[in-house]
Amino acid sequence: MSYLKTIEYRIIPTQSFTVIRNCSGCGQKTRFQNTGKFRVNANSSKIDVWLIYQCEKCRHTFNLTIYERQKNTNIPADEYQRFLDNDEQLAEAYGRNFQLFQKNKAEIDSKSENYELVKLQELIDETVCGSQTVITLQNPYHLKIRPEKLAAEILGLSSSQVKKLIAKEAITIRSTAQSVYISFSEISA
Ligand SMILES: [Zn+2]
């Protein structure tokens, strides 16, 4: 049978990132966790908002800057209220916001990058010659997962089986910061 199968997934983090940084309380590098709370400082018409992270060991805090010296008109009113309410869902969303960590130069503990694969679509085109499957995994959160590990997970194979298939050129894997592409004609592991 001839077909071109294209399958698309999105890699979604399932929990807040953990930050690794020097803790002044512990005097060494430790892991900081999302407290799920915000700190808001409203000074005249300028507003600062932080997401509060906390050392696992000594409870020293580290604030990730969300807004810095912003005019209150620049912050959506409903979001501002959610900051004041320490809205857990919003704190979780910011805790998985890769750009926020980059902006704050906060080092993400790659071991904290738990994720799930959400299938977006699967299309089959039977008008082509040959049989080919192309799997695209969007990685909008820039999680640092080895492409081989993703291939093993998607295909239900062990990582050594995947390595062998790559060596035999039965599978091709390409990756960019935003996506991983896995393609193969047929798999005989
Ligand atoms: Zn500490």
C-alpha cells in the first residue's frame, strides 16, 4: 500500500520548571520551586510583578520578574487581579513559560522538564508512491528532551532499538529549537 502519513504532536510541560541557582541561605547551588504566589508592588503608576520561587532546603526566595516598572495601563486588568489573588493556574502557566526564565537568566533544571505528548492531527495521503511516515513534534516550550528519546516514546521502541534504526538509516531524525521531525519508510526493529 502506498501512503504518506503525517502525524503532528505538541510537547507540553506538565509542571512548573525548577530553577537551579546559588542560594544565599544555603551557600551553594540548590533547587528552587514555584511557590504558586506572586508579589505585586504598585508604586504611583508603575507596577512590578514577580513570580516567587523558593529554595527547597531553606525557603530563601527568588523572584522571577514578570513585569518591571510597567504602567498600570499596560497590564490587563483581569490578569492584574489574578496576580493579586495569587491565582494558582496563572502561577503554573508562568512557571512553564520558557521565555520568562530566559528573560530572568534563570537556569532551568532539565530534570524538572516533565511533559506529555498531545496529538494534534494525523493525515494519510494515499495518492503518493511509496510509503512514508513523517512525525512532527512541536516543542514550543523549548524543552531539552533528546530527540532519540522522543522517537523511542512515540514508536514504542527502546532507545537502543532506535539507535540501531538510525544507524541503519531506517529512521531519520532532525531537530530544531522549535520542533523535532522523525521520518521513516517502514520499521523492522
Ligand atoms: Zn537555600
